Amino acid sequence: MATSAVYISVASRLGALQAVPLTLAVGALLTLCALRYERAQPVALRIGRDALSVWGRSGTLLAQGRIAGCSQWSGRLLVLTLKPEEGRTSTLLLAADSLPAPHFRELSVLGRRAAGT
């Protein structure tokens, strides 16, 4: 949809033939961004006693830290704030259907306990 919108917008100003290279470049850029986004998605969680670590597809550590905050919406969505020893906090958004139910429950309990609610 985005590449066709670029083509329609550019073709009306520059002409159909001159719009093709720009449209292909935008399509390639969007494809690369989508692949990068997909690779950056967490695939493994390691739940510790006081900490949580999030791992990517290639085995790289994406985020790690103790759970410092939690928000939960009706058992369907869980937002955890991870605070590492040093550096910026990171936010982890988890849908209930992305985890087995016992793990989702465990994370929500850990989050509520850490948030003090």
C-alpha cells in the first residue's frame, strides 16, 4: 500500500517512468525495515527471581533488568518496565496469547509485586 501511494504521488508530479525508480527504492527500504523489525522481536524470556531477560532470534540479549513497573489490562495485555543496573529503562509489551498462560500469570504477579500494587 505504501509503495503504491508513493508511486501515485510521484507519478502525478514527475511522470510514470520517472516514478518507478523512486517507488522501487521506497519498496526496498520498507522491506529492509520490516526485516529489521522482525529480527528485533523477542523470542525468549528468562524469568529470574528478581529480574527478567529478553533474548532475540540470534541469541542476543535485547533487554535485561529487574521489573520496576507493571500495567495490566484485563488479562490480555501486560506492560513491564525493566530497569537495568545501568542505563535506560526499557518497556516490554506482552500480549496474553504470545505466552503460555502460566508464564503470563507468573509475569503479571511478578510485575504487580514489583510495582507495589
